Amino acid sequence: MSEKERISDVLWKKWGPYVSNREWGLVREDYSDNGDAWNYTSHDTAEAKTYRWGEEGLCGICDDLQRLVFSVGFWNKKDAMVKERFFGLTNGQGNHGEDVKEYFYYIDSTPTHSYMKMLYKYPQNEFPYDDLIKTNAERSKDEPEYELIDTGIFDKNEYFDIFIEYAKESEQDILVRLSIVNKSEKEASLIILPTVWFRNTWNWGYDDYQPSLAAEEADRIIVSHKDLDIKNVYAKHSSKTLFCNNETNNRRLYLSANESRYTKDGINSFVTTGNSQSVNPKNTGTKASFFIDENFAGKETKTFEFRISDKELKDPFGGFDNSFSERKKEAEAFYADIQQGISSEDEKLIQRQAFAGMLWNKMFYHYNVEKWLKGDPAEVPPPKSRETIRNFDWKHLNNEHIISMPDKWEYPWYATWDLAFHTISFSLIDPDFAKHQLKLFLFEWYMHPNGQLPAYEWNFSDVNPPVHAWAVFRVFKIDEYLKEKPDLGFLESAFQKLLMNFTWWVNKKDTNGNNIFEGGFLGLDNIGVFDRNSVLPNGEQLEQSDGTSWMAMFALNMMRIALELAQYNNVYEEMAMKFFEHFLSIAHSLDNMGDEKFSLWDEQDEFFYDAIASSDGTHMYLRLRTIVGLIPMFAVEVIDDEMIENLPNFKKRMEWVLNNKPELAALVSRWEVKGQDSKHLLSLLRGHRLKRLLKRMLNPDEFLSDYGIRALSKEYEQNPYTLNLNDIDYCVKYTPAESDSGLFGGNSNWRGPVWFPINFLIIDSLQRFFFYYSPDFLVEYPTGSGNYSNLDQIADALNKRLAKIFLKDEHGKRPVNGQYERFQNDPDFRDYILFYEYFHGDNGRGVGASHQTGWTGLIAKILQPRFSKKEMAESETEMPEDANKKDQKDDQ
């Protein structure tokens, strides 16, 4: 069976890399009275504390309900603790927020995880935990982060390259191979601890059934669990087995009595201190490790093999190499088919690792808010204060699924608008998984009864941009293309639930009922002059250009879905009409707020701005040029005549609105003016405004970076924006990389860097505008160059700028790797790619979370040719005389 054939078989996905890289410091594990999740559990207590909601591990795998976990621990005989989890700084410890301080790379994975590979670089000398904490604490927000490579621990190549590979013999028969390379010229020792354990589900008071692990010999651990088919874990090289229980060491953490003699940290204690009393001599428990103590000669490579199986095997390692080889060949064949339109080997490498990062970042996510608020029957009740700290109004939320995470260390919890972008790239390799992810958040145990989608664990009630409908339709069309059949059931069920979400937005985020939407921070953290979630002291309200534009986009997305469904069921024509009218009303309001008919489009600067509405009805622009002013571009839809003619009821009602409410149609859409091939445009922008926005966006002195579109105009580097509001002075400066403020925790920055999700939507919108305007609509690109390109050429050029972040340049260097020569030149580093959260606005280096292959994984879609092997024209065009005149009267 090929990988493509097995993708639809859910049993092949039962086991996967669903283990978090960090369970400590999370809201769902926080039972404090003050909500200080970062300090209630920590990296140092994680070794001894049993978690309630999930498990963490190093390069681990588990079943889809995380009942049994397999992971690998290592000890270099110098560290104070076994390396069982990745180390990083808390939000308060890092000078730019939380930050993992390890080097690990996701190299490969198939959608069913039939084959997976990753690399971890483990130092042979004492890991510099204290140095990393101390030095970062001493650094200001104006200084860069102090990274592991800065400590010098890799300078003499005294580290191990540890390659971890998994290959499935069958659905629940998993082969594991460790290939460990001593990168040093010197001899080095390493203790290897392949570990298996049960997630503790018996201590909470619901089901006291306790599974067990046992061993009669050094090379096999016997698994007993009433709900699991796995029977054995085999090792080819083990000298002994070590057992303890997945139970908290109360004596160590709380100076109270232990309920179990052999606690969670028992194996660690035995390995690092030789404490034989900390492991069970009877070789039974709920956590167990094989013990392998190896010496490596200089530059030596050794291989170690293991097997997790639902079978009783007399020769568990017979045919091992053949099985691995077969799965690797299937992976190569699968991606060869996906990448057949890509000619560059470097692009193939980047895309393959992007897909790997997305697949490895899938995680078992479990959180029942009602139980978390009330506490468990067998445990001490949580403090009463937790009922008012966070998420108390999300008691219905009960999540227990495999979900795509932004980053399993820095963000091991879902973020709904991040996930919408994840699904676009996932749809290229596993459209069923992409559809399932989108449907999950519309289920009643995710979506709030009032229609709101949960934002993220720290505050489910926060508001993210409403991009779910956009993602639903994009994934639907990609799935239809790949399978040559539309999944109307998916589209219709999603549409029905999205109606509730749209209604929530209309009722909750349009304070004055004027179709101007506030929204708050809308996922853009510190992009505003001040915290956009804050309540202004004198009754002022923030009228958001992006909030209103996101809703216009949402309305058009819903209209387009309804039109698609109406081709099969004419009942949806009425819904399409409802969203057509709603879009026009939002668009009209954008230009006609209050008695003064105030517009969020500033004629003076020819740009969209947020505005402050005072209690007396007057408005004041916040003339700060950010991507907030570009978001109106995203509200664009193009419909062809053929579809309209096939929907007579929609056509009749549409014509009535256009004839009887000309004030709605005149300001925004070119619906009445047919574009190429008899297409109609619905957009917040007609030609003139679009060109004026693009003039700024494509200006290298403002938004256009060599690596994409910046989040803030570079104009503010030399001339910071200042504002005095209510006797408070505000200042916004262009900062192309890490944030220089503590706004929203200071761990991300929207004041200059390049962010993939916004860039992707810009490119998507330009392609839609091109679909209507044809190649005759030309824009100077870059601004000031004297060269002109059509919108599709510009979209293609922006794609190339984003790809440039990762691709080798003429000197063989990747901008993403930044200033570190080791990363740029060392063959053991330079071709392993990290997909960061965002990128330096001037030089393209990676910034923020280092494994956020979630929405940065959009690079996989960007590198995928749109028209198979057909290349888009790349030549720039000289500006023909008078070619620009046809839109000069628009919006005047």
C-alpha cells in the first residue's frame, strides 16, 4: 500500500508524534490561586510532578488518546538531570518572552506518520542552564536574546547528533531507530533511556483502573492496558530495565508524604545519583526505561533499535532494515508526486522540512474547563479564585483531540486563527486532516453556545481575526481539485456553524450597531499605538479599520460559500443574498460613520487608519501606517456571469438592491462593470484606492522588504510616530525584529517584522484582483523604480521574496539563519531549517518561536507551483501611455 492510499485509513494515524514538547507552565496545568501558570509548574519541577492533562517528552510518540507514551531520554554524565524534555525560558525569564533554548530539527514525516525523522543536538558538556537564565535576565529588550550557541558549548564540536526515526510496520507495530553521531574528535559517553509510560488517568477519581508495565528480561517491556492493543516494547541493545511510577514526588516538591514509593523522577534519580532505592527492584510500574550505557570513539556513529508492537515477536528485529527502507521509499514516492512541479532541489528540501514541521507539531490536546474549574473528586479542590481568573465562562469546552499546534514548545496550545492557516498547507498533503481541523472548532465542545470560537488557552474569550470561513472555502477547493469531487457535506456543515460565529461578531463586536467593528487586538499584539483591548478613560471608542475589514472579508467568504452550495441547493441563494447585502452595508459604513459621514479612508494620506470616536461624535485618525491599513485589501471576491445566470433568485434580488440602494453599491464594488471574461468584482477597494495602497505597500522605504511586506512602515525608523492621548504620551518606532516593549508579554512584535499569514493574504488578494482586472491593470513595482507589473506578477514576486528567507543566496547562505556563521557554513547545521514565528524586516533572519511551522508552514504552499509545471511570466512591463487612466475616476 502506498502512502497516498493509506492516508484515508484512520488506523494508520492512531500513533503519531502527538506528545507535547512542554507541558509545564501551561494554563491547563495551573491550579494556583493567582493564575501564575508560568511558575505553578516549571522546567525544574516537571521532572517530579505528574501532569493532569497531558504529557511531554523528547521526540516522543503516543496513541491518539495519549494513554501510552514513548520517548527517549539522554544523559551525558555531566548534567544535573537526565535530558527528558527540551529546556527553555519562561515568559518572565526571557528578555523577549518565553524561548526554547535547544537545537532540534524536524526533517521528515508522512501524513500517516508511517515514516518520521528528526534531529536533536545534545551537548557532551554540562548543559548551561544557569548561564542561559542569568544572562538573559541581565539583557534588556533592546538587546538580542542569548542563545544556546552563544554560550560556546558547540565551539569544539563536543556534542552528539541524535537522529530519531520511526517507521510503522503496520498500524500499531512501530519500529524506532536512533543513529547517534559523536561530532567530537574525543571519546564521549552517553546513557540512552528509551522510555515508555502511561498518562496518569487513575489518580483523579473517575476510574481507578491502573495499567501496568513489567519486564522479565532486559530487552522487553510488557505492556498491559485494557484499552490498548500494544503488548510489548522491544530493545536490541539494552543492558537492564528500570521501573518507577508516573506519580508525583510530593516529598521533593511539597515536603509531604509520597503516595508511591517509586515516583516519576525515580529513573532520573537512579541514573544521575546511583540511588537504587528510587526504582522498583520487582521491575513493575507505570513508567519504565531501557538502560543503555555507551562509549563513543571520536567521530563514531552507533545505531540502536527498538520496537513498539501489538504482536508477540520471537525475532522483533528480523527484517528491521527492510521495513525501514520500504517506508522511506514510500515517503520519497509520496513527496516526489507532491513536488513534481518544483525543479529546485533547495526548494524541495525546504518544502519537505516545512511539511515535516507541521506534521511533527500535531499534538494530543486535552482540556475540560468545567473539571478544571471544579477540580477532580480525588484531589484537593482548586482555590475559589480560579473561577474568576480566566476561562470561567467556557465551561462547555471539552477538548480531547489531535490538533495542529503553532509550536509544541512555545505554543503547545491551539490558536484558532493560526490553525486556519495551518490547514492551507495541510490540504496539499492530507486534505481530510485539514477539513477535520476546521470542523473541530465548530463543534459544540469547542465553539461557545453564543457562537464565539475559542481563541487560545490563556484567554479563550480573546478575539482573533475571523478567517475560519476563508480557510474552509480554500481547503474545500483544494480538496475538490485533488480528489476531483466536491465535499459538499463538509462545506455545508461548516457553513451552518459559521452562521453562528458571524452572528456573534455582529452582536458582540459592533458596539454602536453601525457595521464598524472593534475586535480589540485581533491577533496583532502590539501593532497599535496602545493596547487595543484597553478601555479608554473618557468614553472614547476605537473604530478599527482591520476589525471592519475582517468582517467585510468574512461576509464575502460566507457569500461565496453560499453561492457554491446554491449550485446544488437553491435554498442557499437567499443566504448568499443576505451576505451580499451585509457586505455592502459594512463597506458603506467604512466611509460613512456618524453624522459627519466620517471615513476610515484618509483622503489626505490615501490610506486606511484606525480612528478614535469621542463621546461627542467626532473622530480622530490614528495616522500610524501599519498593515492594519492594508487589511481592507482582503475583502475581495470575483464572481463570473455564468454562476449568476445559474442562480436566478440571487440575480433578481441582487439587481433590486443595486437599483434601489445605489448608495451601497456606488462606493465600493465594480459589480456593474464587467472585468475580463465577464467577471464581477466585490471589494472594499476600487481601482484608485487599490493603487494608492499598493503605492505605499510596494515602497521599499515603507512596507516592501526584500523578504516580504513589513508589518509597519519603515518610515518610523527615523521618524517615530507620537501621540498624546488623555495626557499620556505614546510612541511607536519601526523595530524590525524583537519587540522593544512589554505589550502583550513582549514575546512577539508587529512593529516592523515580516509575518507569513498577512503576507499570504496579501498575495491571495492580489491574485483575486488580477482575476478581475486582467493583465492590463499595472502598478509601479517597486514604487519609484519606473517599472510596472500586473497584479499577478507582483503576487508572484512577493512569493519569491518570502521564499528568499529560506533559500540559499549567491553565497550559499540562508537569511533565516541570521548572523551565526556556524548556522550558515557548517554542513551539520546549514541545511536543517527552522521555521520561525516571524522574520526581521530588513535582513530576513528568524525571530520569535523557532519551530512555528504552523503558519510559517505556508512556505510549503508558496513553493508549490499554482499551475503544475507551467511557469508564470516574470517579466516586468514598461508603463504604456494612458494605461492607467481607466481607474483614475474611481472613488473621486
